[in-house]
Amino acid sequence: MTRLLPRRDDLVDAAFLCALFVVALLGFRTTYTGWGFLLVGGIGLALGVLAGHVASALRRPMIAVAAMTVAVFFLLGGVVAMKAVPTPDNLAGLASISVHGWKQLLTTLPPVDGSGPLLVLPYILGLLCGAGGFTLARRVTLSAAPIGAPLAVLAAVVLLGTGEAAGVLGAVFAAIGTGWLSVRAARHRTGVRAGGTRRTLTAVALVGVAAGLALLAAPILPGTGSAHRLVLRNYVEPPFEIGAYASPLVGYRKHTKDANQLWDQTLFTVEGLPAGERVRIATLDGFDGRVWGATNDPAGAVDPVQRNNFQRIGVRIPVTTPGAAADVTIRIEAAYATADELSAWLPTVGHATEIAFTGERKDGHTENLRYNLATASGIVADRLREGDTYSLRTVLAAPGIPDDAQPFGPPAVRTGDLAFVRSKISKWTGGATTLAERLRAAATYLRDNGAYTDGGPGETEYLPGHSTGRLTAFFNAKRPAGNDEQYAAAYALVANELGMPARVVLGAVPATGGVVRGENVQAWVEIHLADGTWAAIPNTEYMPDRSKRPDHQPPQEIENTDASVVPPPNTMKMPSSLVDASRTDASGVGAGELSGPWLPAWLLELLLDVTKAVAPIVAVIALIVGGKAVRRHRRRTRGSTATRLATGWRELVDHARDLGAKVPRGLTRRQEANLLAPFGVHALAVHADDHVFGPGTPDQAAVDAYWAAVREARGRMRSAVPRWRRWLARVDVRTFLPAR
């Protein structure tokens, strides 16, 4: 047991390793909420150091360190990272997160929950750093070798974290690393132990001064002002397929009185919302000629607030829009939950800074919530159900439209192929010159000259939908006729044609008491102003009064006679627990069901992922081992008998080199045999010389006997080295390289 007691050098190395790991892991301070990640990572580090120390003290091979690390991960991971006892479900969750958690972290808007399952990731980093770093410190004489473990953690934290710079942490890491390097280098020099502390302190001080000067000078150096920190989350596209969900605007007619479906049905109730404020159901920012729908395009701005993509969100949502704060609670009712085109969309208010579900389905909804900061709209992939309740902490931003409104940038919706829009622009805008005046003129024309219809009795010729065919009829009619669906879709296209980025929003204005029924649902248009804000244009600006009925004449073109049928969203199977949550992409469409009667699905998927990662490595190893086998066969069977005897000795020397023996090139066989004396192969060298340089030609029996002796000698060589060296010899490629 005394062997397990740590020595002074063990404690020093462990202390430096811990200090470097803590400094590296502090880079996650803006990625997680709270400091739980640091505690979990520290515990993982301590367990990893303990595993490395036990294996080194008992002189166990490297494979034992790996096995102990894996065992510690599964046995204690549930308690340390997931706050749960080890059960089959928790072990499965650990395995799943260890494979898929990195993707979840990169596709979740930081900060993530500092007490959630993603704490497994700092635990893994701690275990690997502790076991790997301490094992390198104890077994490798190279002074800088163990610093590679915390340096790898630092690189991982930078790549997986946020874009916030952390120059101070880098300077501290460099100072501590230099001190550790100095201490380890001093151990290998004689007569310098007494001055080691002074040298260490001097080195640390010099590095600290240099780092401080670098931090002060960096902001004023050319080319540094606009540089972005390289983080993977800016280059990872979340696996979410927004096209799996139908555009809710297509089913707008369900909310009308004549349809007699959702008009008088309670969809949801809202508490805490000031009177007159709108509730947003869905933001539709793309038009493909058939429908206005939501897009999912993460390319573009590096700022996550400006990136138009649906992503996981953490505990807090970064919002820079000014406005009054409000706490709102929304409860979903049966009518909303049973409407296929609505149930996946999360009603929101303003710009949410926090979203928290309550009730028995809160964990599933939280896991499957995707939120788009650019459009302030969310999707719940496992769909909302009756009774679901959630709270919003939000900013109620309602910027006005200035008289000289200017666009933020070019329109995202291309109207080049929509000739029916361009043909009406000059007529609808009159003599207006500025962009703001033309927008107001087009809205006024529609309001004054249009008619309202839901396609009720006597007006059935006015079809629902807002495809190119339906809008062509709308634009070309002497008197445009439709409801919110057609007017909002048409006016948004007009705004984009004029050069103002515009999108359609489906939402509602709650009635007294916060009740939202189908009659309260409406569609409006938002335009993107030069200051980056989206300003709402109420539907009353461009829609006629409901009392203005259309002429009893059908539009010029009729299309989509079955457009009243809302296209159903794709069938989806959502995860029911933490175990399979990470196996389902954000759209709710499973990445492929792996199931069987003899193994659980999570294990099959884990095996598949491991196989994909290991297959290239196995292929390379097989290529090397196969190449050596082919070379050995050719040496034994090709050429004259004397040549085959000579190459038998060459095979023996190459095998010795693979096992770590140092045999320089250019020596005679007997000189090489002297260097390989511990293996007892001198007789084979003499025998080869006798046959190669002696009289006569050896026969095939002599060749076979010599190669049999070579095989026996190879076996003795392998048994004389550690097992890990034997495995390494199989993939050593130095004997394939040309002589130096």
C-alpha cells in the first residue's frame, strides 16, 4: 500500500495540472449559467488524476488507465454531473450525451443551463485531462508532455464556447505552464534543485510581464479591431428542418366566422400582457411562390442575435432591443393543440429574454424548443398540448415608423419573377417619390379600393390561399378582394418590390381577460428599418373595413381550388426521455430508428457512431499490417534462394527496429547481430553470410529452415518487450521509409 502514497513530485505535478485545468475551464463562464460547470469539471479532474496515479503506482499499462477512466465516467458520472444514482436509464443518458452532447452545446444559444445534463461535458474534460495529464507527467520524461492535456482542454473550451475574448486567462495559463515546464526540466538536471524555485519565479514573472504588455498593446495593433474569435458555434448549422411544418397562414380561413371552425374557440389565454399588445404566433419571412413560410438560414451575420435560424436556447436569451419589460404567462387550450398547422408554433410576446415551461411536460418541451432570435418566434418540436403553460420574460418593443423610413438592407424575398406585382406598383403608389411615401401610398390604395371577404355564402368564388395564382387574381382584379391572408401577403410583396425588407406575421390581439379566440387572430406586416428594428404595420393600414364587400364577379384567374385544405406537417416521432432526446433532430424527425429485439436502440446508435469514428483508423492499421505481411511473403518467395536467405535476415532486422531496437543502416549482418545480442540472433547472421558468400547455391530446404528459424527469433523478440510495444510494432511504418 505504501506504493500508492504520492511523492512530492506527484503532488507538485497534480497541483500544476489542476491550476492549468481550472484556468482553461474558466473560458466556459459565459457558456454556462452559474459556476456548477467548474465544480463538476474539478471533480472529474480529481477522479482522473486519482485513476492515473493508481495505474502508475501499480505499474499498470496504459490500457488500464483508459479502462479505469471509462469505469469512473459511468459509475460516478450520474452522481457528479446528473445528480442521480447510477441506473440503466442514467447510464444510457451518459453514453448518449457523451456522443451527442457536443452538438447540443454548439446548437444551444448560450448560456446553457448550469445544472442540466450538459454538465457531463465539463466532467468528461476533467476526467480526460486528469487521467491523461497525470499519466504523461509520471511516465514521459519530456518536460512539456503533460502540458498538452490542459492545453487541449483550453483549445476545446475556446472552440466550444462563446466569442467573448479571454486574453487574461491565456496570459495566466501561459505563466503557470511556463512555471510547470521549468520545475519539470529542473528535475532532470543535477545540482540545480536549490535554484529551481528562483528560476521558476523568474520565468513566471517574465511571462506575466510579456502577457500584460501584449494585452495592453493588442487593441491598438493594426488588424485586431474587427477580428472575430474562432468558435465552432458560428460555423455549425443546427440540424433543424423548418420545412417539416406547414405555414400557419395557409389555414387562416379556419379562424373566420363563415368557416365555423375556430372563430369562437378559445386558442390560448394570456396573463400579464398590457392592453393592445400583440401576441406573435409565427413570423413568415420567405415566399416561394406557393406560401409565405418561415426560413432557417443560419448563414450571414456572426452575431447570434442577427442569425436567422431556429436553435436551442439556454436559460437566458440575449436581447438588445430597447423597450418595457413584462412577465407574461400563456396557457394553451384544446382548440390550439388540435390544429395541426398551429400546435407546433409557440405563441410569444415581444422579444423574449426567458422562456420557462411548467407542468409534467416541461422537460420534453424545453428539450424540443427551438427559438429564432431574428424573427422572435419559436417552435416546439414535440407540439403543444392542451393545458401546457409557460411563462415569458420579454421586452415589449414597438418602434414607430419614421417619415423617412430607410431599409436595413436589400430585401430577402426576391420578387423579380412576380410580374403581377411590378405591374401595379406605379398605379398603387401614385406620384409618391420617397420610399416611405410609396409604402404609405400603396397601403392607402389597398385600403380605399379593396374589399373584404372570407369566401362565405355568395362569395365562394374568392378562394383561400396566397400562392402566385391566387395573388395574381388579387392584384389584377378591378377591386382586390380577400382577408388578412391575401392582404398581408400582397402588401409584404409590394414592400419588398419597393426595396423595403418585409415579412408577414400571424398573431392575435387578445380580447378582454387575455382570451384569444379564432376571431382575434390576424395577420400583419413588419418592415426592417435601417436601425435594425422591425416595425409593425397594422393590418388596418392596408386592409379595407369588413363592411366593404366585393363585387359579385370572380377574379380574373382562379387557381388552387383545393387550397382550403391545410397541408399537414410531416409525421414525427419525438423523444420521450433524456435517453433518446439527443437522437432526434430538432425538427422532430428522427435521424433513423435503430431498434432490434436483442439490443436497445441507444446502444445500437452508439455502436454505429463509434464504428464511423473507428473505421478510418482500423482501415489504416489494416493497411499497415497487410503491407508488412505482403512484404514478408514476397521476401520469402521471390528471387533466388540466396536472395531469400538474405531477405530473411532483413525481415528479422526490420522487426527488431519495429520493436524499438536501434540498428543503424549500412552495417554488416554480423555488426547488426552484435547490436541485437540480447535477442540471440548472431547464429542467424553467420548462417546467412555463409550461404550468401560461400560456395554453392543453397537449396529450398535450407531456405525453409532459415525462415523457420527467423519466425522463432521474431517470437523471442516479441516476448522480450512490453505488450504495448508489441502492438505498436504492428503499425510502425519506419521500416517502409527510405534509408537515411
